[in-house]
Amino acid sequence: MRLSELIGYLEAIAPLSYQEDYDNAGLIVGDYAMEVNAALVALDCIESVVDEAIATGCDLIITHHPIVFKGLKKLNGKNYVERVVLKAIKHNIALYAIHTNLDSVHNGVNAKICERLGLTGTKILRPKGNILKKLVTFCPVKQAEQLRQALFYAGAGNIGNYSEASFNVSGMGTFKGNEHSNPVVGERGIQEQTEELRIEIIFPAQQERKILLALFENHPYEEVAYDIYKLENAHQEVGAGMLGWLEEPMEGRDFLEMLKYEMQAKVVRHTEILPKKIRKVAVCGGSGSFLLKDAIAAGADAFVTADFKYHEFFDADQKLVIADIGHFETEHFTPHLLVDIIKKKFANFAIRLTEQNTNPINYLF
């Protein structure tokens, strides 16, 4: 299939607009119009992964971490980033990364960690703001239901566990068409009064074009009156980290042992084990120290993440247990998640998990 078809599907699940400002998710090497026959999925794109793609006939590599974070000024092969990019271009292999945008969605990286730990009742730890918009439009009562359904179908009106959500209030609209008009209601040159519904409906900002297209195609008026407002409301299904509950409370050490086993971690760096049992758990794949205050405010008993610095461990202040299992270890099930996501849509597409261990950190016991 064309690469654009696969990318369109992935970015419908994890839109690029959800990535952090510092990130570089998306298509890094390749042409959207190129045809791809097989994909290799890994956490990191290093030389051995590209070599594996060449050996197995994969013309696409999908990774969580982007190989290029900062701009490349030269391509001389002097470092591993340049060598990877050069080799991919030489062998016509596309490189695609789905990073903090996949971290941010409710069924992404952090959901996979929660699944491994058996957490239930999960929700986003720090919901993301400024990514929702509201459409307000005015429609004759008779055509309002058809218009609402078209907007729902286009992706508007979803709030948490609810869909087809809108607010409607009745009022009187007035208008007078000039000699060039073609009014649906009334006649040219005569002021018309008609009962209309004011329809308010929320939608994700990245779907604005699709929502407006549905509005214009399904609204009966020649001139459509509408307003779009940017909302500061946090999107409860998009954001950083997740929070969930264990089925049964666990002693601190038992929880850490379970965590180490389920996440296949070599080491767990942790703060003091507290007397209280652990039931509510916060998680964040990758570097998650920025969410410590959120985890404490949410009443978490433990916070599972990676890359905590020495002095940051003190910030737990005996309010919860910080469990740092390593960056790779928090995210190494992400490739499995990506394979599952892709197979749901493209069951016959050839996709394989890398056999390379891309963890740059080794442990001496």
C-alpha cells in the first residue's frame, strides 16, 4: 500500500498535533506517495535495525523514538544519526516515528504499561489543554438533526465516554436576501423570520477542516453562519501519564517485585518503601519526573517512570514511592502495541518486530 495510507491511519490515532514542542515525530525519511510492502517496528532506529530491515526486505521502519531530534546540517556519516539516515536513503527505506503523540493518547504507551501492571479505571494523569474547539452554528429546526448527525460522523461531539454530545437552544433568525441570493426560506428582497436552533458542539482542533466540510455540505443555507472558539478546557483523553488502580492493595515490596517482573526490568531504583499499601498507581513511559507533583496531587501511592535524577528522588517526600525502572524498560512494549494497532486495520500487511536489543544501557550485576 501507499505509505500515506498507513501514516494517515496512525496519525488518526495519535495526531502529530499532540506531540511536544521539542519532538520530531512523523515521516523523517521517505515519500508519502511511495509504496511499502513490509514494515519493521522497533523502539529506536539504530544501524543494526536498518541492517535488519535490509536483510528482511522491509522498506519501512516504524519506531517510537525519532532518529533525528535536531536539524542535520551535514550528512557525512560521522555519527550514528547520519549513518542511519544515509543508509535508509541509500536502500530506499522510509523512517517513521510516533513518539510523544503516542505517549499522549489514552490508548497509547502509558495504557500499555497500565495493562502490563493490571491497572483498572485508568485515566490521563495530566490532561492536555488548548486542543479542543467549539463550533456554534444556526440551523432551521427541520434540518437540525441531519446536520448534527453529519457533524457527529465527522468526529465532533465526543466527550470522554460519551458521543453525540451537543447543546441546542431555540431562537428566531432574521435575514433578507439581495437580488443575487437564492434563499432556502422566503423570497429575495423580503426580510424573513424563521425559527432556528443554535447548535454548540466540541471537536478536536486537528479535525477542524473535516468538521467545516461536514457543516458546509449539510447545512441548508446558502450562507452558513457559524463561529469557532478555541477552548482552554483540558482534553480528558489526551495528555501526559496515566493513573489507575490495582485490583487489590499490595505491600510496597511486593508491588516493586511485581513491577520488575511484569516490565522485565533489570533494576528498580526506588525511594523508601512506605508503611501504607499501594493501590493507586501513576505511570509515565520514558522521562516522567515532570509529573511527580501531578502524581502526588492525584493521591498516587506509587509512581512508575524513568530517568529520575538523584535530587529529584527527595521530592517524593514520603508521599509516594517513586519507582524508576529505566527509560527502555518503560517503553520496550511499545513496538508490540504498534504491531497490534496496525494489524487491526491492515491484517494482511507484512509487519514484524525487530530482533535487535536497542537499549544503550547495560547492567553489571
